[in-house]
Amino acid sequence: MSVIAAFYGGKSILITGATGFMGKVLMEKLLRTSPDLKVIYILVRPKAGQSLQQRVSQMMNCKLFEKAKEICPNIFEKIRPIYSDLTKPDLGISKEDLEELLTHTNIIFHCAATVRFDDPLRHALQLNVIATQQLLFMASQMLKLEVFIHFSTAYSNCNLKHIDEVIYPCSVEPKKLIDSVEWLDDSIIEEITPKLIENRPNTYTYTKALGEMVVYQERGNLNIAIIRPSIVGASWQEPFPGWVDNLNGPNGLIIAAGKGFLHSLKATPKAVADVVPVDLVINLTLAVGWHTAVHRPKSILIYHCTSGSLNPCLWTDLGFQVLATFEKAPLEKAFRRPNADFTTNNFSTYLWNTISHMAPAVMYDFYLRLTGRKPRMAKLMNRMLKTISMLDYFINRSWEWSSRNTEMLMSQLSNEDQKLFDFDVRHLNWLEYTENYCLGIKKYLLKEDMAGIPAAKRHLRMLRNIHYLFNTVLFLIIWRFFIARSQMARNVWYFVVSLCYKFLSYFRASSTFRH
Ligand SMILES: CCCCCCCCCCCCCCCCCCCCCCCCCCCCCC(=O)SCCNC(=O)CCNC(=O)[C@H](O)C(C)(C)COP(=O)(O)OP(=O)(O)OC[C@H]1O[C@@H](n2cnc3c(N)ncnc32)[C@H](O)[C@@H]1OP(=O)(O)O
Ligand SMILES: NC(=O)C1=CN([C@@H]2O[C@H](COP(=O)(O)OP(=O)(O)OC[C@H]3O[C@@H](n4cnc5c(N)ncnc54)[C@H](OP(=O)(O)O)[C@@H]3O)[C@@H](O)[C@H]2O)C=CC1
């Protein structure tokens, strides 16, 4: 019997952010490996016109929970949705629900956050700092709380090259900043944001760092641990390979590449792509929850969940595996054949963005207008370029994260738990993982049927023929307007043709001689 799975048996667990990418996988793993847990309280807000029940029902009926439902038939009875909105006082939780949480909760996993890079500082502070502060205050009143696990990010201190498993102080006290933001108007906050975040790329990484400081300052007697994952990608093994449900991180750009929108990307090809599978992060999280509750370390331990130091993989390797996978299993209705490469300087980036992104988009929109349809390609390309600009910081740098605590924890697991809660990134085969990642994006994110692959390949062959035809017509136009009109251009053309002819006849002669 797994020691970790047994630990969660009979427990009342509170998960914030349970409707998010990682929260769902955390819930699924708990229900599948500890079906005898007492209850999982999930803080949920109404969204997109759906009530709490509708959201939870839709979530629990998605493919992710199929295996868990086989093992835990009464799965719906184990889930207790509680209305909450992190932007509201007391997280918007009613007095009755709060009373139940304070009385019964044994374990808290705090996943909820805004992960947007372009959130105004006030909004990011509210969700990633103030809401954490309020949850900590709530936790301090819980009668049976054993452990509080806080999700931060490995990039909370991305302004440093080497990052240890420690909490780094920020230049401004969180409390002072929170008090100031209360009376400052948005225009002033916008103006001071670049100075506050110093050399961090966005408000997301800055407020995650502030959130860690708040966790430390308001820890009281709480038994707390912090998890810092890097770029969380699709699932590696559990509950099945390739599961992903959002456009964050690499996902949007992988789709852009598969659809033929993305043809060039400014990146440092030899930079480490620090991607970690979501199920590996959740395995570490559950192991940390068990270890922290049982061993009650004297101080808050930070656990890095990264791949670069233990099993590094480069952007160039991953990128071209992405392209190779979409060659075998193309996405449907591609705009162009998937074909992309890196640029490494601003000039070539600007040039390729103009030639291979914006010019084709403008021409396609012109075609759409001619055929009476609404132009949309230029808007899509601009959105992709905006996303790339937001991710540029992360794909043109590498970091060194220590992993002492994570490796220590690995040594504390029984053989069975090392299999059931495998968070050893050294076991990951990147080529296989990236292929499953892309296939997962096709199946689970884009809901494309694998039976449609032959048709998608035919579509790509048609695009290839159109591409060749377009190039031929372009050449003839160039010929007609330049070479046919200019003696110099004609001389150059004849020189090139004669050179090619001589090379070919030499090549043919040498191969005949060899025989
Ligand atoms: C396995 C990886 C292999 C890749 C190797 C690369 C090599 C390349 C070689 C050549 C190319 C070969 C092909 C390979 C292509 C893959 C390239 C991957 C690049 C690597 C990416 C690195 C990622 C690093 C980031 C990690 C930081 C730390 C992680 C964390 O701690 S938190 C999680 C990270 N957070 C996020 O990712 C959120 C980021 N998103 C945002 O902040 C916002 O979405 C935004 C980017 C600012 C855009 O905001 P907008 O307001 O403009 O849009 P909005 O979000 O409102 O959405 C509007 C509509 O657009 C759709 N949409 C949203 N996001 C995307 C997206 N990323 N791509 C496409 N479309 C997107 C959204 O659905 C909305 O649509 P609508 O509802 O229909 O309107
Ligand atoms: N994904 C990644 O690459 C990484 C993520 N992390 C961290 O992991 C945690 C989870 O990330 P991930 O699952 O990817 O994020 P998601 O964006 O998928 O999920 C965020 C969760 O927070 C909830 N939330 C956001 N705003 C509110 C609000 N106002 N009130 C109530 N709930 C709210 C969302 O609820 P709703 O569904 O209603 O919007 C959702 O459940 C975060 O703390 C993030 O910083 C760390 C490193 C990498």
C-alpha cells in the first residue's frame, strides 16, 4: 500500500484553483489514488454564464476524470463545490461555508492565481497576493489543518540567474504596496509598475514573488510548503499522455506552428526549454503534502519542480520534434504547411515577421475580401506576435534552479511511492513526451479526430501545390518585369544558367566515369 495514498485517505482537502489546468489534475490524482478521502472542497466561481454546479458537472464529465470515475464510482459525492471569488472580501465565501471549512479542513492546496502576463498590477496583486493573505488568515483559524501547500512559480525570481530553494525578499514590503495600491489610481499604478517589478518581465512573476513573501510573513504556526514549477506542459503518463486544456505556456504557439501560422520564432536555440509535465508536478505536490504534514519541518521548505538541471532539453530539439510530429499527424485546416525555424537577432526577426507572417496574412485577407468574407488573418497573426512578445523573455534565457529539497524528498519515498508518485524528471524521454504533447493538443485541446489525419495530409499536399504554383507565378512575374527588360539582368540570368549547366554536366560526367 502506498504510504502517500494512505495519508490522504479520510482527509478533508481544500483546493483553490481546482477548475484550472493544474487544479483539475490534482483533483483527479487524489480521487484515483485515494478514493477513500473524505471530501475535496473546491472553491469555484460562476463563469461564462455557467453556475457552480454546471461548471463542476462539466469539469467532472471531461475525459480527464474517466479513470478516476472507474475507481471512485461515487466521485460526485466526494466533491463539495463552494462559491468563492478571490477578488472579494473573505474570498466571497459565505459564513456557513466558512464555518464548515474552518471545522473540517485538514489540507489546503492553494493553486488559484492569475497567470496572465499582462494583468494590471492591481488585479495581479489582488489575486496573487491579497487572496493568498486572506486564505492564510482563514487557515490560521482551521481547527484540524495539518498542512498548507502554496503554488508559486520557478520564475518568481527570474531576475536572478541562479535560484535557490529559498524565499528572496522583494524591494517593497507587500503590505506597504497593498496599502498604497488601495488609494492610488490606475494611471499612477501603471506608471510605477515597471519600477516596482524591476527587471522582471511582467506583473505575474512579480506578484508570485510577493505572494511567497506574504506566505512567509503571515505563516504564524501554519505548517507550509511552497512548490515552484517551471513551464508546466501536457501530462506525461497520468491519467493518460498528452492531456492539456489551455493555451498557456507553449500550447498556443505549438498550435500556431501546427496550423502553419508560426514560421519563425526569435529564440536562443541552445537555451534550455524548462518544461515539466503537469502530472509530474502534481506527483511532487502530493508527496510534499504528505512529507510536510508527517515530518513538520521547522521552516517553510521550497520545492523546485524543473527539468533543466536534471534532464535538460533545448528549445531547438523540442521545436523540431513539434514540427516532425505535425508532419506525421497534421492539424486540420492548416493555413500553411508547418515549417518554422529560429531567428536569433532583431533584424532577421523583423524581416521574417514581415515576410512570413504579416505579408501572407495581408494577402490572405485580401483574398477573403475579394470572396466576400470577413478578413481575420492579420488579427490572428498580430495576436500570435503579441503572445510571442510576452513569451520572448522566457525562450531567450536559461536559469539554474537548485533542486536539493526535491531530491531529498525523492530519497524519502518508498519504492512503491516512487512509482505511484513519480516526480523524477530524469525518467522523461523528451522526444516521446513532445510527440504525445502535440498529439494531446490535437485530440484534447482542438478536439480533432485522429481518423481525420489522411484528410489533413491531403490538405497539406494541396497547400504545398498552391505554394509551388504561387512561387512559379511570382518567378514569371519577376522574369517578365525585370529580366526580359534589362540586358544586365539577362546577362546575370544566362551566367547563372550556364553555371548550373556546367555543374550538372560535370556531375553527370564524373558519375559516368565512376561506373
Ligand atoms: C514542448 C515545447 C516545444 C516548443 C519548442 C520551441 C521551438 C520553436 C522552433 C520553431 C518553431 C517550431 C514550432 C514550435 C512552437 C512552440 C513554441 C513554444 C515557445 C515556448 C513558450 C514558452 C512559455 C514560457 C512561459 C512560462 C512562464 C512561467 C509559467 C508560469 O508560471 S504560469 C503559466 C504561464 N502563463 C501563460 O502562459 C499565460 C500567458 N498568456 C497571457 O498572458 C495572455 O493570454 C496573453 C498572451 C497576454 C494574450 O492576452 P490577450 O488578452 O491578447 O488574449 P487572451 O488571453 O484574452 O485571449 C484572447 C484570445 O486569444 C486566445 N489565446 C490566448 N492565449 C493564446 C495563445 N498563447 N496562443 C493563441 N491564442 C491564444 C484565447 O483563446 C482567446 O480566444 P477567444 O476566446 O476566441 O477570443
Ligand atoms: N501553468 C504553468 O505553467 C504554471 C503554473 N504555476 C502556478 O500554478 C497555479 C495553477 O496554475 P494553472 O492551473 O496553470 O492556472 P489556470 O489559469 O489554469 O487556473 C487558475 C485557477 O485560478 C482560478 N481563479 C483565477 N482567478 C480567480 C478568481 N478571481 N476567483 C476565483 N478563482 C480564480 C481559476 O478559476 P476559473 O476557472 O474560475 O478562472 C482557475 O481555477 C498558479 O498558482 C500558477 O501560478 C506555476 C508555474 C507554472
